[in-house]
Amino acid sequence: MLRSTKNTYGLIAKALHWSTALIILGLLSLGFYMDGLAFSPFKLALYGWHKSFGILVLMLLALRVIWRFTNAHLLALPSHQAWERVLAKLIHILLYAAMIGMPLSGWIMSSAAEFPVPFFGLFDLPALTGKDEALFKLMKEVHEVSAFVIIGIVGLHVAGALKHHFIDGDETLQRMTSRLVGFWRGGLLAVVVGLLLTAPLTFIYLDYVKLNKKETSINSRIGGENVLDREAGFTGVQEVVRSEHEWLINDEQSTIAFEVIQHGQVFSGEFEVFTGTIMFDVDDLASSYADITIDIASIKTGSDDRDEQARSDEWFDALAFPQARFTTQNFRHIEANRYEVDADLTIRGMTLPIILPFTLDISKTADGAHIAKMKGNLMLERLAWRVGQGQWESTEYIGNQVILTITLQAFQ
């Protein structure tokens, strides 16, 4: 019997119920298991499966709602007390809210951190929001809370079904399974569901133990202070001018940003802390130069996992090579406000030559100060500087090409 009647659920309702339940229980275990893994290609692959099945849950929920309202509603059994009916309805409402909220928050979370949301490799779902680190952290909390809510609600749901089966001896459990489910088969089903429900709790405990034993993270080892030996007053415009041609970087209006393809989708990031010396005269390019030092530990991509991995020895190795350095060699004026500079870029202790094209606009304020606005873009290959070693040398998950965008505002 495919359709539900007033006395029992049909095969389609049962199939939707149990397939959704098994997927959700599996996703809970997978989610807490992934949380304890280091950021790696394996973890990214698991993320892809986790997201695919999460979107599948949303689809199954939509089908369940449609099927529920196009089929007969089951009548309560005589053994169902009034308080039990009210509690059962409340649990179902909360369960549906959590089952919708959990995959939806995961979708928003991925979008806010510029992670792709694939559906079994067939296509990627569109981003629901732009990059937003605050939203990412909020949705991450909602996602985690929803997981615990589902565990609690499913536990109550299972307890209620078992109470009706073993204590009341009515047909509540058989309605969603089969009339062949007797006392002992019901007991076996309870054990299986119980194991599936406690599996996520096991991963939570193991992750807790692992965190307690974990050595001090890269962030804490680097410490709260900037590893650069910065001059006092760097948080704004530097106070001392050494030369009439020296330009003082306004770090609040300057950025060193990048874009990389991860698993087929572009994500962006930036280095929040950098300093340096710029001596530039449009009438004397031969004597002009720039020397910029970048704090590797200040990398921000919108994901704590991704940031920690970027600082690790497989990527930038922020402990061994805390700084990257950009030093110019020769400036050339191309036309109008367009320039080009030969420079050396040092990353992970390796120095390679690059050519940076950029635009430069210089204006004068009412009080006589000069403001320079520079913007340059270039394409780099991360593997040329050995950024991404071991399992990350493959470009299957993280692309080799990196688009670097430098935007500087300086005063004189």
C-alpha cells in the first residue's frame, strides 16, 4: 500500500521517514567526526559529501511535507494520552524546524566563507550570501546548536515510540515499520537506532579529549603580538618623514588581497598586517624603490580552518618563515597613470622575480598634503614558491594560480 490511511502509514511515507532519519543520523556522526580532522583534501572531500546529503535532506523534507498534506492523517490510538499527543506534535514541529535549519544554516555558512556547496558532483548550488565572516561564525553556531537539538529531539522521539511499543503494547511503532515487528524485533530496532544516535556523542567526546591533548596551536605559538618589528604608530599614518619623496602607507586604506580557486569555486583572502618603505618620485623613477614586509600570520580567508592550514608548514609555514617580502628593482612609466615595476617576491625563504603592472593617481589636498592611490594586479603560481606541499601539491582542490591584488593609499 503506497498511500497512507487513517490507521497506518503507506510505503512512500515510511520510505521518506526512514531514509531521512538514516541520512540525518549519518550526517550527525560525519559532522562531528570532520570537526576533529585537520584541514586537508580528505576533509574537503568529506565536506562535499556532507553538504550533498544535507541538501538531499532538504529535498526529502519537501517531499515529506507535500506527501503528508496529500494523504490521510492518522487517527490517534486509544492508548495515546492527551498530553502525549500534545508532546508528540511539539516534538514533530521542533524536529522539522531543526531539520530545515541545520542544512540551511550549513548552506549559508558555506556561502559566507566562499566554500562551494556541491550536490554529488553534478552541480554546485548558488551562494545564498556574499563573503561575511561574522555571518559565517553565526551560522556555524546555529549549525552546531541544531545538531544537538536534533540529537535531543530524536532521542525523545525514539523514547516515545519505544514507550508505546514496550510499555503500552500498542501499534505506534508498527505503524511506521510493519506489523511483523513484534516485541523482540522492536528491541533490536531500538538497539540499532540507539547506536546510531550515540555515535555522534562518541565523536564529540573523542574530539574533546583530542583538543585537551593537542599542543598549543599555531596562533598561540606565534602569540598575540605581530611578528614584524613594526615602527611605533604604524596603526595609522606614520609620523616621521625621512625624505621629501617618502610616502607613508595608510594601512587602514590599504590591502594585500588574493583570490584562489578551491574545489572549482573562487575564494578570497587578505594579509591584514604589512609595513614598509616607499620612496617614489614620478620624475626620478631610477631612484624610486619600495620595500614591503608582510606578516604571514595575519592571513584571513573567512574560515578559521583555512587560516590555520595556510599558516601550517605545508603552506606558508608561518613559524619558520613569518614574513614575506616585496622589494622593487626598476620602475617604468607605460602611459598616463599606468606603470610597471620589476620586483623580487620572497615567500617561504624563496625569492623569485616578478613584474607588477599598476596604476597610480596622485592628488593634492586643500592643506597641501599629497595622496597617492596605487592598485596592481598580477597572477602568481603558488607552487613556484613551494606554497602547498605534500598532499596539497595536487591542484585538484586548491588551484595553482593565485590572483594578487595590491591596493595602497599613501601620504606625503
